[in-house]
Amino acid sequence: MTRPSKRAPDALRPVSLERAASRHAEGSCLVRFGETHVLCTASVAENVPPWLKGSGRGWVTAEYGMLPRATHDRTRREAAAGKQSGRTQEIQRLIGRSLRAVTNLAGLAEKQVLIDCDVLQADGGTRTASITGAWVALHDALAWMEARNMIKGNVLTDHVAAVSCGLYGGEPVLDLDYAEDSEADADANFVMTGQGGIVEVQGTAETDPFSQEQFDALMGLARGGIAELVELQKMTIG
């Protein structure tokens, strides 16, 4: 089986993380997974949601969206439609959960960091790219806060990154692009920390059910890919 991209089964697409991609945001990162490009920004707010007031805890939340021509055909802006799609809501909640998993919310002291992930160009894996780039944006926003004595200590407890894996032509492969994702027998998104902890796994059989052995193979590919992404995050902030 030959992948459309000619990559090896365990090969990521070319990945890059560009810090300070937005002039005004407290933290930002332009992340590229091959032809998938996402601008991630982190904005610091002095307030927390009403249900957290008086708790002494901060909050990290996320919003996600795709530009109209991020895809082959123009998609209508969700603002024009008057509501977010279920897919958008699901993805932005995933991004928020992933970042909170490695954030000491008590250390934020009733301050909030709002993450925006805007897909400039989509070729599969927009949610996994968003999580990987959003971590860099969050890291830099927290460094901005610490430099201004808004927070103290290590609020960020670990790295977090994400990657997709799937069964393409019956073979487990890493980091699906759109050509593979659209024809995959099964696909899954894995979110893991730098220490190897599992934050979330989303997996679906598109045709026949897949076996435990096949799932374990996908998990193994994901661990290797996320380890590479975490090393890239370390190099980026270093």
C-alpha cells in the first residue's frame, strides 16, 4: 500500500510551529501540518466565568473556526448562519479540555486565557494541529503574565500535543491528510501529554469494526508521533 503523500506509515507530514505570529496577542503560534495551517492566539483576560468567581481558580477556554476558503469550496461563515455547528462546538471543547489537562488552574488566580484557533487552510487534522499549536500560544501567554507578576510559579504542568492515525488500505498510518482521511477504513485522534499521559482518544470505524490489535497499532503510532511533536514544541519555545 502506498500513501497518497508517499510517506512512510509512521511519518508525520512536515510540521512547523511559528511563534509570535500575531502582533497583538499575548501568545500566538502559526502551526502547519503539511497543507493544514492554523493560527492559534492566546488572549489574557482579568475576569473568569461567573461560576468561577470567588473560587481562586482561573480558566482556559478555546474557540475554533474555519475561514470560508480554508476548504476547496467556500463554506458560509457560522456567524452569518447565526449559530455554530455541532462539529465546531465539539472541536473547541476538545481544545479547551486538552489545554486544561496540563494547566494548574489554581495558579491562574482568577484570570482567564482565551485560545482562538482559526483554520486558514484545511487538509485534514485541523483539530490535532490546533491543539499542538495552541499549547505554544498558551505557553507564551503564561510567560507574558509571569513577566508582569500576574501569576507565579509553573502554571503549565506539561506539554500536550495531538495527532491523527487511521487504517488506510488496511494498514495503520500516522497523521492523515484529507486524501487519506476521506478514504480511511477507521480513523482516530489521540491527545497526549509530554509524559505520555492520555488526555483523550476519539476513534471511529468508517466501514468494518477494527480489532484491538489494530487499535494498539494506532496507539503506538500516535505515541511516536506525539513524542516528535513535543520535541518540536520544546525546540520552538527554547
